Amino acid sequence: MMETEGWRDLIQDLENLENSASSINSMNSEQDLWFAKGQLYMINFLLSLYTATNLALEELQDGKPT
């Protein structure tokens, strides 16, 4: 799944969202700040899936417990 063009498009979109969500210039309230923090948490989680999946796969192939 992570080798498809759709996944690469999703990652590009998430990186663009990450850049816009981390801009504090557009935040007008504390609620905006907490909302952006939640967005960034989920974006970073999704962006780290590829690395985490590859690390788990390498550990399985090496016979190491995860």
C-alpha cells in the first residue's frame, strides 16, 4: 500500500497540511492552537507510519522481537 502513487500523494498532502497547521500567524484563539496541535499530532502519526512499518518489518526479518 505504501508503495503506490496514491500513498505518495497522501504524504505530499499531509506535508503541505503540516506546514499550514504549524503556522501560528493564522491562530486567533487558544481553541485554534489546540485544534492545530491535534492536527499536527495526527499528521505526524500518519507521516511516521512508513518508517515504523519498515522498522517492524526489518526486525521480523532479522528474527528480533518487536
